[in-house]
Amino acid sequence: MDAVETAAVAAIRRFNRFHTSWLGALGGNLHGSGFALTEGRVLYELAQRDDWQAGEMAKALDLDPAYLSRILQRFAERGWLARSRSAADGRAWRLTLTEAGRAAFRPLDEASREQAQAILSHLAPAQQGRLVDALTDAERLLSGEGAARPAPIIREHRPGDIGWVIGAHGRLYAEEYGWDLSFEALVAEIAAEFLRKFKPGREHCFIAELDGAPAGSAFVVEEDEATAKLRLVLVEKRAQGLGLGKRLVREAVGFARAAGYARMVLWTNDILHAARAIYIAEGFKLVAEERHHSFGQDLVGQNWELVF
């Protein structure tokens, strides 16, 4: 085992110790309910559906069937659990919580919810987002679903996102088109102006997120009272092929229309073929173009317009 793997093993074990202690799972009194951790989990699962079979639950929770059977028997003796023959398999018993069982579950469920809310109340919104992202990543990776690509989401920007927008533009355009640092400087100026002069309801930054990290962007800024400008549309290489560029542009157009603008404009360059195809599909019309030398390259700039 190398040093990196040893550190990873230690980190996992350290977190396991922290989490079981934080959850209150060591004392057999989960959230002050009097339930042991396993009993609380079994009760939770029974509350979520009323067609469990004992063997199915043992397999799903990776529990010893005899141990689960003893828990279910205790629940039945307290009047919390009813058994009936399964309609799908007459040899199997269907497990259902009684009203008394649901009444016993409610305080446990509420205590768990209050604990989560108490944790979040001590975190700033950006920290809450980081926590949710980290928990989602951990769940996906540890469950073996890491290879399955989750659906990307599009959200409003958060602290730190604008810095990512600047860096991603500079890196991607240097790699793909050989543009120099003057382009990254331009993006930084546009992004800084957006933050300094941000007009809620009239301007918006859309961030596409994949695997818990930013993967794309699109900005709507006010050009004048009647005109919105689409700026800084980008999709990272790792997220290309998922239709994110189209979704970002469509979200931006929808926002501009809902904000009451009469038209939307954008400036791009003719070598950005994929972006131009999206603009055309959304109804933008080419209104002007001009050759220029910028970002260390000879380019053809284009102005596009969409009238609502």
C-alpha cells in the first residue's frame, strides 16, 4: 500500500468515526429516539413503502436475515407492524407499518430533519452548496455509481463561479484556438463589470454544473433598456456532447424575453462553429461581420441579433 492509498484509508476511517459519533449512532439512542441505528433505518424504510418483504429488505440493507427478523418481531409486538400475504407471491409476507408504527416513526423523522436544519443554519449559502455537492459526490462514488454520468444542472452563479468562468475561458480558448492572454484579460473585465454593476431581474449568470463542478456558462447583461446582450457562453470539453450549450443559450434567451427586452444581441467569431450553429437554431440572425486582429490571431468577428 503506497503513501497515497494509506492516507486515503486513514481519511475514510477518520470520517467514519466522526460520522457515527456525530450521528449519535454509538449510544443506541439515534437522535434521542431510543432506537439503535439499525432499528431506526429499518423503521425508516418501512415508512417509505408498504410492500416490503423481509428477504428483500435484508438484501437491500445488507442485514443478517435472522437479525432483521428479530427487529421486525419487536416492531410487531409493539403493534407497529402488520403482515399480510403478498399478492405477487402467496408464499411471501408483505410488511406494512400500522398507524401506531407511523406515529412511532414521526418523532424520529422530525428529529433527523431538525438535526440537518441545525447543521445548515451554521453554514453560509455557499458552504451549504459545497456540502451538498460533496455529499452527492461521496454517495455516488461509494455506491459504485461514479462511472454513471449524472444529469448536468443549470443554476445561478455562486461565489467563486465568476473566477472559474475567467479561468475556463482563458484555458479553453488557448488550448483550442491559440488565443493569447489578452482574451483572458477581456473576459476578466467583462466578468468584473457584471459583478460590480449587476442588475437583478435584468441580468443573469447561468452556470452549468456537472459532477458537482462548473462545466459551462452564459451571461445575460443589459446593453440598453430594450436590448440584452448574450456573453461568455462556454462549455468545458468534459461536458461537450450533452446539449449544454443549447440549454444555456435557451435559458439565457428565455430570461431576456421574460425580463421584457425587445431584442438580444451577441458578438462572436466565425471560427466558433458549434456556437454559431446553436445561435442559428435559436433564431439569431447575422447582422454584421468584420475582420480584426485580436488575441494574437486574425479573426472574423460577427454580430448576431434575435428580435422577440
